[in-house]
Amino acid sequence: MKKLFLAIIIVIVGALVLNAIDRIPTDEPTANENEYSGELEREYISPVKILWTQHGELISNIDYLLREGNGQADLTNSHICVVKSTEKEHPAILLDFGKELHGGLQIVTGMPGDHTPVRIRVRFGESASEAMCEIDGKNGATNDHAIRDFETTLPWLGLKEMGNSGFRFVRIDLLDDNRELHLKEIRAISVMRDIPYRGSFKCNDERLNQIWQVGARTVHLNMQDYLWDGIKRDRLVWMGDLHPEITTVSHVFGYNDVVPKSLDLVKDTTPLPNWMNGMYTYSIWWVINQRDWFYYHGDEEYLQSQRDYLVQLLDLLLTKVDDKGFETSGGGFLDWPSNANQPAMRAGTQALMMWAMKSGEELCKYLGEEQMATRCKECYDKMVAAAPAVVEQYFKEAQEPTAPGSKQGAALMALAGIIDAKEANDKVLTVEGARGFSTFYGYYMLQAMAKAGDYEGAMQVIRDFWGAMIDLGATSFWEDFHTDWIPNAAPIDALVPEGKKDIHGDFGAYCYEGFRHSLCHGWASGPTSWLIQNVLGVEVIEPACKVVKITPHLGNLEWAEGSFPTPYGDIKISHKKGADGKIKSDIKAPKGVKVIRGE
């Protein structure tokens, strides 16, 4: 009996010890590749404003549509908006849901005397004017990638859900003659990934705070089944465009499996020696994306799964650099505005290749592919030696500093070390301020300005360029934007008055003319990660954020604070400028992350 009792005591004590061991903090990540990546969730949103009506005298109780709904038809038929048509008059309503959304529309109907289904036309718009336009082949309006203009029927005393696009505004037309439509509710269906914003940024400048939030939400909207460019048009995975989006995801949400899914999608559909998305430079971007993703999250198992493709792709890329260190393609695609500026394209492609060789060397060392790591380093060194000739050719042939592509090319050269960052900043990047660059490559321009030490100048560009989109009604950042568009332009959240320009329909170029222009494009989110990287001063030194360097650059700000997600937890950061101009910092890092304080 005593032996049995003793055995029971030993088992209990052993269990307590094991439980205590389980509770001992370790250096293992608490947020790794198994971290919750968020399910796509639906939220129903009522309109905030009725912007316009057609034949409003035939619409009664329209304000009922602004009430919060429940998605259920009922037999009371109370609080019903009644829309009546005649043989010649067909009423229409334009609704504003207050912010850019991804998803569709839910309509709940009442019970008029006629039980026959009612025909309506639905038009989604990222701007009020897009929701009002026709697809005429001239104004850019389209149903490409997502049907945003269509006809459908509504049931008697029922519910209909429809649509799958990016929008803020919806126009609904009653099409049938001599009909009565009872509308109980019209609600937007917002489909977004349910994930927390682990990264954050806040300072004493509310304009910068708002820009940070809009950039974060722009990428959040595009985190659907894959990481898309846009939620209306360009619902696709583009490898180069992914880079600023991946950077934003890593700084705001931390690990999310939408990124490796997207990287693998393009890889798996691009057998070598083909180029990703049909573009040589986009295969270059895949190498850079893999390197950055590994440094942010340290997923060694995922990196190992990329080994064969990575080594073979690097072997292919090495054939595109000659013995003198010059990239031989003659210039690949950077962004649309750079296309006409061949000197900038050539210089930018040279810089991208150098960036990829550096990234390839680092990844191959971690994978134990020493031979390929050596080949990448030798190629990089040859390209460094060729740098003076590249710079000379660029300044000899490149167009004026604000010509499309000039700032893009100069920014990439500065980041790759081909040109001194201060020289690039003084001669090209700062010329005419927030003018002459794209929303995509604006991020790299900001990074190059930071490398030159021009943090105040970069923050002013953020205010003037990205802030101008917000001034024009943006709640997400656009596929492209130019400050030249601003004079006499009407905002996107109102119908365009006579004598004004339509900021959506009257501008755009290349593949995004007029209403085809996406007003929610993830590549435009650059300031969101830039503010954490440069104002809060976060720099990842070792993979998985095991070593992070923090060097604040407040510029003319009084204080800034925020957080940065790592696989071990979030780093909390606060910087405050004292009366003597010196910055006092309070930094709290999770166990497993070593923080180095920069000067």
C-alpha cells in the first residue's frame, strides 16, 4: 500500500515538474509560420450618404436606406423605401458607403402588390463618377477582372446578394416600366481577412498618422485568397508589385500565409527558363522577395522548399551579366511611367540585378549552397566595378529629373550603391518635390532619400503626394497619381461639377486610363512601412528578427511611437525629442530579440 501511495506521489510531482518546465520562457518564436493568418470574414455595412437620385419624386422614404439593417425580410413592410417607375421614367439612386470596400451588395426587398421579380441595373464604382459612367470603350470603364456593371432581378419579399469587386459607391437603376420596387435594405458586403494590426505608427503629425493607416488598409483589402495588386482591376499576383506589399504586410501584420502562397503561385506557374509574369525583372524580384521574407520571419522550412528553384533561377540570371559587370538585357520593366525613359530603365535594371545578387548570396549561404553564393558575390563585385560607367551613362542620357522614370532609376541606383545616395537625392530625387514618380516606385524613392539622410524631405513628400490623394477623397491609395492632376480636380466622393476635372475619369495612362484606373493598389502603400523603418528606425539585421537595430529619425517631429511585429512578439517603441533636441527612447523587445541602439 505504501509503495502504491509513493508511486502516486511520484507521478503527481513529475506532472507538476513537467508542467513547470512547459511554462519556462524560451527563445523560440511565439509567432511563426503557424501563426493565425486570419479567415476571410463578411461584414455588412449600411450606406452613409445618398449622393444623388434620378426622378427623385418617384422615390419615397429614401432615408430608410441609411438605417442599420439585419438582412431579413419581414411581413410588416414598415420602413420601406418605395421606388416607382413609369413607361418613360426610371428612377435611380447613388449610394456612398463611406470607404473603399472589397466584396459585393445585399438587397432586402418588401412586398409590393405585383409578385413578379423586378429588374435592376447595378454599377459599382471606386469613385462616384465611375458608378455613374457607361462602359463605352473610351473612358476606361470595364468589367475586366471583376463584373462591376450588370443587370439582375430582385425577388418579392426576399434577399439577393451580388457582386465581387472593389468599390465605395453603388448606383441602382429600376429598369422595368410601370413597376414598384420595395427596398427594405441595401448593404455592402465587406470581405476582409480578420487579422490584428500588430505594427503601428503614431506621431504628433496627424497627416502622417492618417497616411499610415490608409496605406495599411490598402494592403489589408488586397489580402484575399492571394495577395493581389488591386481589388477592382488587377486582381492578380504580380511578383515585382508584391515587394512593397510584402514589406507592408511584414511591418503591419507580421507573418501571414497569403505571402508564401502568392510567391509559390507565381513560381509554380512559371517553370524555368520562363520569366515570372512574362517579365525578366519580375523573376529578379522573386529572389529579393524571398530574401526579405526570410529576414522578417525566419521560416527555414519554407526557404528550404525554395532551394532548387532559387539555385536554378540564379544560375539563369547570372547569364544576363557580362564579364565587365553590365546587365545585358538593355533594360527590363520597372514600372509603367519608366517605360519611355530607356536610360532610367537600363540603370534601374542594373541596380535590381545587383540587389538580387546580394540577396541570392545571402540566401545561398543559409542554404549551404556555397558555390552559388560565391558566384553571386563574384557577379555583384563585377557590377560594383561597372558602377561608375553606369552612372556616367545615366546622367549623360537620362531625361530631366522629373521626367517619368528618372527618379525611379536614380532611387534604385542609390539603393544598390551604384551612385552616392546624396548625389542622387540632390540631383534628381528632390527636384520639384513630390513630382515625377509613381505610387509603386515612390517607396524606393523614399528609401533612397532616407539613405541620403533626407528624412525631413521624405516626410514632406509623403505629406504632399500621398496626403493629396486623401485630400481628394481617397480611403485607399491608388495605382498611380501625379500632383499635376490636382489643379481644378473634383474629389472622388462627389459628382464632378461643370468646369471641373474628374480626378478618376480624366487621368491615368498606359493600362490604367480613365475609370480602368485602380483606386486601391497595394504597391502604393510605401509610406506605411517606411515610417516604421525610418522614423521609428527599425532595421532587421538577422533572419527572424533575432537582431534588430533601432535608430530614430524624427526630423521635425516632436515624438513618434509604435510597434513592430517579430516572430517572437512585438517590439514597442517610443521616441521623444527633448528641449535640447536629443531623442529619448523607450524600447521594449520580446525575449529572443536583441535590440541594438543606433546613433
